[in-house]
Amino acid sequence: MKKIIEVENLDVRFLQPQGELRALRGVDLTIQAGEILCVVGESGCGKSVLCKTIAGLLCKEGVIHSGAIRYEGVDLLACSKQESRTIRKKAFAVV
Ligand SMILES: Nc1ncnc2c1ncn2[C@@H]1O[C@H](COP(=O)(O)OP(=O)(O)O)[C@@H](O)[C@H]1O
Ligand SMILES: [Mg+2]
């Protein structure tokens, strides 16, 4: 089946006056065509940060330290801002 979204080894941190908070460490996931993925976990485990990072809506204190987010094979973290914006506008929605 066709891979739509692939997240690989995603690491997101927040820079705070008291130090660095590691919100996501080495997150991997794949969503294939027709699949629905539910992310479940206790409060504060990183569900919202994961979704915001994929959607390009991470606040400015958040730093994507490493990893890849691919949409139909295009790495949204490595391509141009213009290209990632065009893909996200066409393909992603947040409720
Ligand atoms: N803007 C932010 N600044 C600093 N820390 C944040 C920010 N947003 C989220 N965090 C921290 O990142 C971690 C993951 O949060 P979050 O993704 O909101 O959890 P949840 O799984 O409940 O949605 C938590 O430790 C949270 O305190
Ligand atoms: Mg949340």
C-alpha cells in the first residue's frame, strides 16, 4: 500500500530558561493510504507536539533537533519552505 506520511526518528525540544525539555525522542510512524492512525498516551507525552510538528504549527520555542517528516516521499523538513507550505496547505488539516 502507498505510504502517505512517514515520520522518522523525530526529535523535538523546547528551549526554556530552566533548560531544554525533550518533548519527542526518536518518534517513528507510517500512515498508509486509507489508514487512520490514533495516537494514544498520557497527558504530556507529546501527542499534540507530534501533530503540530507534522502540520508545521510548532511554536517558535520548539526546535526540531533531527528527523524527517515525509509526505508522499517529500521530506517537509528538507525541502524549501515554499514547497512544504504548498503541500501542507493542500494535504493537512487540524481540528
Ligand atoms: N510551548 C511549549 N513550551 C514548552 N514546553 C512545551 C510546550 N508545548 C508542549 N510542551 C511540553 O512538551 C511535552 C509534550 O506536550 P504535549 O504534546 O502538549 O502533550 P500531550 O500528549 O498531552 O498532547 C510536555 O512536557 C509539555 O509540557
Ligand atoms: Mg494534547
